[in-house]
Amino acid sequence: MADEFGDCSQEDIKDLFEGASKYLRHVAGSQSGENLLYFYARYKQATEGKCNSKKPGMFDFQGKQKWEAWKKLGDKPRDMAMLEYISHMTSLYPGWEAEIDTIDDKKSSSGSSWVSVSTMSNTDPELDNQNKTVFDWCKEGDVNQMSRILQSENIDINGLDDAGMALLHWACDRGLSEMVECLLNKKANIDIQDEDKQTPLHYAVSCEHPKVVQMLLSHGADKSLRDSDGLSPSELETSEEIRILLGKT
């Protein structure tokens, strides 16, 4: 337990934490996803504090797992997160401290996406402007370009892409409130369903974008529609703020 390091000074704890972080890069390839999530969340908490970043989109599965693991730590103090990180490493590798000086950083698994400290932003590949589709512009939140395309080209604003999602689904997934407003003003179907029968409101609720949820509700989104699992937006796991918004309408 973390109590075993209670007599260590703050400087000693920081040194142990940095050493344990280095050792994890060395052994990351042999760790379970559960262990890596545990370490990731506590590393983020220790180095950045409480999770205040936006929840990744529904299709960024790994990003969502990492975000949720960090978010669960709430207001846990940074020094406690460090102690838990060190303690967990010690429980897995009791002799790790003796080995730390023998590790070659160049041979460590520092490239592991579970170990690296990312911003958990979307991972869409970069494209040249000439190769971008209307869906690419939507995901990037470029409202001016979207408005131009919808005015000058024959685009089905409610068409689905290869992922079975409409433009409004993507805008709600990413929390792009200005894009959502643009699409609604262009008469996008506010209750359009994807291949799993999820509406834009399902996406905004699940991804915890309260501003977008409020916008959809104010435009008359139907919160009673159910997806293929039989769930309405009100029945999805989400933040307390969004639950209040759903309950008010």
C-alpha cells in the first residue's frame, strides 16, 4: 500500500515516481491493459492534477478508456497519485528500484500508446485540403468551409458516411457547438439515426458535451428515441450536469 512510503520526503517521492515511470516504459509490453490504465490515470493525476479535458468521441475507444480511468480519480491529491503509482509498481516488481539504473532508455517501450501521455485528441490522419470530404471539414469544425460547401455543392446534409454517421452525428460526437448550429440552420435532421439507431442527442449525451445537448434540446430534439440497444439518451451514462438538462425538458 501507499502507506509504506509515508516516511519519505516529498523529494524522495518525486524521485521514486520518476524512477517507476521510467521502469514502466521498460516493462510496458508485458503489462495487462488494466495495469496500464491504472498507471496512466495516476501519471496524469500526478503530473496534471484533476482531469478537466473533454471526453474523447465515441469512436476513440482507447482514448475514452484512458480518459475515464483518469476522470475517476476526481480530486485525488497529486502526491497520493504518485504514491499509488509507486506502490503498484512495487507490488508487481518488488526489485524494480535495484534494476532502474541498468535500463537502456532507447530500448524501453516508450512508444506504447498506453504509456505515453497524450492529449487524447482525435487521431484522424492529416489530409491535404483538396482531398478532404465534407465529413473531414465537419470533424475539423471548419464552419466557414462547411457553409461554403453546403451552398455551392450538391451535398446531402443527412447522408451517412462509411461509419454509418451523418454530419450532425460527427459534430455532436466532437462537441463542435458552432458546427452543430451551422448544420441545424441548414436544416439537418436533428433526430437522424445512425446504423445503430443513435441520434445526435445520443452522441452529445454519451460524450458529455452539455452545450451541445442544450442546443439540441432547445431545437426540439426527441429525447425519447431509442437506439438498437433499447436505450434513450436519458438512459445513457453521462455527467450530472447533462442529467439535469435532460430532466428539465
